Amino acid sequence: MLEQNLKDIWKNSSRIEKIKFDLSRLVLDLNGKMKSIEKAIRTRDIREIGASVFGVLLFGYFAIEIPFPITKIASVLTIGWFIYIIFKLKKNKNTKVPIDMSASFNDQLDQQKNNMVQEAKLLNSVLYWYVLPPFILNIIFILGIGNPLDYNWSSWAMDVLPVELNDKVRLLTLIGLFNVFVVWLNKRAVKKSITPIIKEIETVQSQLQSDAQNI
Amino acid sequence: MHSQREYSLEQVLEDNKEKIYRICRIYAVDPIEPQDLFQEVVFQIWKSFSSFKAKSSINTWVYKIALNVCFRSKLKLEKANSKLVKLDSIQFIPAETDSDSDDEEKYKALHDCIYSLNESDQSIVVLYLEELPYKEIASITGLSENHIAVKMKRIKQQLFDCITPKLN
């Protein structure tokens, strides 16, 4: 009796509002929303890859223009690192499995968790693939800058590149501090945003598996 | 078994709108409204519609999407509800007949009792209240039919213990 009462209460609950579809507009509306989501994703991709392309062009210019051999080598290696970053970000997107919303609840939880774990791994390891390699290259690049007079070289770039040791140390310290901040930001994102979601998914997974011993 | 070609999107939405909305009402937590979740479910159904294969019934398929979308909203994967889809072509109109305050109270009691269950039990109990057989609940949740039966025995007891004093 109570069981049927509850089912009736539940079914009657949708009577408080009538849902009407304007079918002539619905598909247009859905298509429009799909396009706006795709546009947002495309813009994000262009922004991420655009920064690396800018880096390739800038260090390409340095590699050609700057006469100091060590700085030249560092510029070429930095270009290689920027290209690696483009591939790394693309690869990460490709390996992320799109969530199949029509999968079973249990499977969907697995998919969500895998994606979150992958995201956490990527962000937790930024020190090794995003921060340290360019920082080492920055050190080589900056310490490699020699005296332009020795090479009979003059360029607008000398206004921004440090020549004196003091200036080099100051710039490297600033870059180092910025890198520490980048690592901290990523670790914080994992701790504040991703880890709680993984824990919540794991809790629900273990709740789902509970009672299995009574089968 | 039917294939996707035998259904139109409009038909599927029309036939299932009330059940989807009932589930959305359980999962909507401020600042997300049930209407927001409903629209997101409709969007996901439309997105996945072409890939529907008649491995399960269309009802089971709709329930899976509704449950997954609603649960996903709880994980707060998107910042606030900025990424939730707003569709102007779906209207929510309050029912013309005055809703019975007694019915509202009963529903509120049921809602509170469902909400007091853990996340996994919530997802199972809404399917039970939809009068789905255990076999279908098992297919939607990805558990075995026996497992669902054992769980339901416990969940029903919890639900009855919670709601009986509220309804009397």
C-alpha cells in the first residue's frame, strides 16, 4: 500500500508544470547551441596553440638574428619544446574519452573518473614537461648572451636582452618565481577542483558496489 | 527491439518529458534549476540520438542519459551553470489547476527522504519509483539484477522508515 502511495506521489509530482516544445524551433535551437559550444572549444584550442606558435616565431627570429652560439642553440631547442607542447596538448585532448551519456551509470562513472585522473596527472606533472625544460633553456639562453660589440652586432633586441650578469640574474630570478607560481597554480587546481570530484566519484562507486556481499 | 529510425526525436521527447523532469527535480541543487537540467538532458538526447542502437529499449536509453546528465551536474564539472544549455524553444508552464497543498507536502516529504539517501541509492530509488522492473534498473545502473534486488530491499526499508512518520 505504502509502496503504491509513494509511486503515486512520485508520478503526480510532474503535474505542477507543463512542458511544451516548440518543435519547429527546437532543432534550430539545439544546432545553435551545439555550434556555440564548438566555437568555444575551437577558441580555447586556438588560444593554447597560438601561444606556442608565437613562441616558435619569436625564438625562430632569435635563432636567426642573435649571433651568440649558445643562445642560438637554446633558441632552436626552445622552438623544439614549443612544438612538443603543441603535440602534447593535442595528444591529451585525443586520449580523453568523450563521456558516453547513454552508457550505464556505472560505466559513466568509470569514464568520468578516468578522465579526471588523466587531467590530474597532466596538471601534477607540469613541473617536468611545462616548467623545467623551458626554464633550463631560459638559463642557457640568457647566460649565453655575450657582448654585442664582440660580434659587431646591433639590434633592437639588445634593448630587452640582458647583457650584464646582474641583469641576467635578476631576469632569471623573475622567471624562476613565475615558474614556481605556475606550478603552484596547477597543483592548487588539482587539489581544489579535480581531487574532490575523483573522491566523490569513488564514493558513489563504492556505494554502488555495497550490498554485493548479500547477493 | 526497435531501431532509432522507428522513432522521431520529437516523439521520444514528448513521450518521456515527464519522467525526465521528475528525475531533474531530484538532482537540481541551487543554483541549478530542474528546468536547466531538463534542457541539458534534451540536448544530450539530441546529440546522442543518431547513435542510439536498439541494444536496449528507447526508455532505458532515455533514463540512462537523464540519470547520467543529472548526476554529472552534481559533480560541478562545469563552473557554476555557465555551460548548461539554454533552449528557448522549451517552455515550462505552471499547471492551470491549483495544486493540492496536501500533494505538495507529500511530495516534499518524499523528496526529502530521497535526498537523505546516499547518491547511489538515490539513483536507484528514482528508477524504482518510475515503476521500472529490476532488470531495467540493472541495465541502467550497470549492476546485476540480483544486486539491485538486494539493494532495493534495504533502500525501501530506509525510505519507508523515513517517510512513514512524515505522512502520518
